[in-house]
Amino acid sequence: MPHPAEIIVDRLTKTYGKFLAVDNISFTVESGSIVGFLGPNGAGKTTTIRMLTCYLPPTGGQAKVAGFDVFHQSLQVRQNIGYLPESTPLYPEMRVQEYLSYRGRLRGMDHRRLRERIPQVLEMCWLSDRTRWLVGKLSKGYRQRLGIADALLHNPPVLVLDEPTVGLDPAQIRETRKLIANLAGQHTVLLSTHILSEVELICQRVIIIGRGKILAQGTPAELKRQSAGRGGAEAGLLVEVRGPAGQVRSALDGLPGVEQARIVSDGPVCVLQVVGKLDGSLQEQIAATILQRGWALRELRAAGGTLEEFFVQITDPGAVAA
């Protein structure tokens, strides 16, 4: 019977002497899902990943990966996990296929399985035309692809990817993001990244860690709604009008229910953020006022709180998102 491909973390703790790096954290990554693991530098994110991949022993608590305990079954955990560290360790003097064959033999894969699996991961990671290339001659993007291919080689149920798009150009980021998105369902993925747009596009859930503690968990949409509750952009409306910004602001400021109208951008077409009581009547009043003044209403919508706003608010409460 196959083991469940989830990650279960219960009160996991790591100390270095008196320094508490990871403080009693708990979370679950459900089987077949892609979960973003976010945090500022020094938050305890990498330490947590190293404990889950059995590179570091925890000080306390429990964690299971694919049904195996990281304390007492570390060999089984390693057999069921694929890990891409932030700095991919490669052998530049090896050729691509030679490197994957070597890595597979280290994992105990026999020749028959390697002959089947290497072409599969090469195709998945768009490396089929680079099999004879020296690793040292590959671009940064291709080296990242090779690192992901290595992590996938033994077809592990769980993948932990630490900053898989760091240092890549926009085209390479898009390709890598597509590859990771295609892993959902077949693999359980814990994705650590600083690129929040990636998280919104491919992750079903998000976990935010800061100062060694779990600060928030939820879907991207849920966290964006929390951003609004903390004073994010969704606490108002965005109004795009073809008209003089100053006059538009004065007209909207005088409406009942409007607390503040602020100019976001000026020009022939201006954008204003209106903060007030969001109900249907306020939108109707704004639209009617603009049309009565002879201005062209281009757009009127609730402004969405962003994951970036929430991340800044919760990891650095004193910071103001730009």
C-alpha cells in the first residue's frame, strides 16, 4: 500500500544554543497539492526545510514526510523526497545524462529503471536537447532545470523546492513555473520562494513564517482578504476617469459615505482610490456624479488587496507597502 504523500509538521522546534531558530511550528501540506512556504531572510524557512529533508535534526516536535518520521526514519524520508536546494550542487565536468545516471545510482536505482526514467525527466524539464552537454557549459536556467530533473529522477511523492527560479530571466521563470504547476496531483510540492506572483499563480495554499513562528496560513485569496482587513487596497474602490484629477477628487470627497478620495495617478485619464463604506449605493453615487459632470468613467471596481501587502504587513508590521 503506498504511503500518503503529505507533509505533517507538529510543534517542530530547532535551537542553536540559546537561539531559537524555529519555534514550535505546525502545518500540513496535503497530498498532491502545491503549497508556498514564504518568509523573510532569517525567518526560519531554510532551517525548517533542512529538517524536513533530514539535513538537520530537530530539537523537538514531530514531522512526517510521506508517512515517515524525520527523527527515526530518515532514510525512508530521503527515499520519498526530492529536494532542490537554493544553490544547486552540480558537477560541472560531467555531462547532463552522465550526471543524472550518477545521481540515480547513488539513490540505488538499477540500470533498467535509469534507462526508463532519465529520458522522462529530461523531457519533463526540457533538457532532451542537452543530454551530451557538459554541466559547466549550461546556462543558469538550464542548470536549474537539471536540478529539478535530479529531484524528480527517482519519482518521489514529495518535492521540496527552495527558490527554484532564483537568478533566472523572465522567460526561464515562466518555463520553470509551468513545470512546477504541471507537478500538481502527481507530487506533493512545498515551494519556497520570494516571488509572490509565482505563489498566487501556482500554489493552492500559502504558509508564512517569520521570527521562527508560523504567522499565517491559507489560500492566496484568503490571505488577500486579510490584507484588506488590515487596511490593504480592498478597503476602497479604484475609480478610473477621463477628467481633471483634482476636480474629480473634490467631487467624490463630497459624497456621503466617502471617507477619503486619493489620487493614485494623474493625467488625461486619472485613477483615484476611494475609501468608504463599500455598498452598492456608494458605487452608484460615484458613477452618477462622474457622468453628471460630463467626465468619462473608464472603470469602477473594488481594489484587490495583494499577497505582497499582506506579506509586508504580517512580517514587518511597522512597514508600509509601497
